[in-house]
Amino acid sequence: MENLKVMLCCGAGMSSGFLASSARKYAKKAKLSVSVEARSHTEVADYLNSIDILMLGPHFAVELEKYQALGKTYGVPVILIPQDIYAQLDGARLIELAQKTVNENK
């Protein structure tokens, strides 16, 4: 896949910002064409037409269906980031999950 565009979403974009940074470091080291941005949940609608996947912080589980309906309009899969990936700031596993999800939703 050419330049996978991943958006992470949490309350204010802070905790997901650390995870995005970890994912960008992994992508650079692995020479992957992946861009990872972290945004506040209030900004999601502004970016759905320019991303390949939206990954929500685990604390957004109660709002998952709302975001999935929004993403469906744009053909963007929306998933929750597993708690272990989120807590460990595991950028490698985050990117692997994003790639797998996007490929499964083609």
C-alpha cells in the first residue's frame, strides 16, 4: 500500500500523540510509507476524507459505533486501539494492526 494514512484519536490528542510518535519512529526505522497523526475527537470529521484508518483510544469504546458510522460514509475503517498497545505505546504493533485492518477492509 502506498503511504498509509493513520489517524489516532483520544480526548485531547495528548496520549495518542505519544503513541503516534512511537509509531512514526517505528515506520521510519522499518522504512514504511506510513503517516500517523494524533488528533482530538473534536477534529475527526475534518480529516475523514484524507485518512485510510481511524484508530480510537480504548476509552472511546462507548462511542465506537458512532465513529464507525461516520467512517463508513468515507470508506474509512474505525477500530479501537487495544488497551495493551495503547498503554505500552507500542508503535510497531499499532502500525501492524492498522495495515491488517485496512487490507481486510479493501
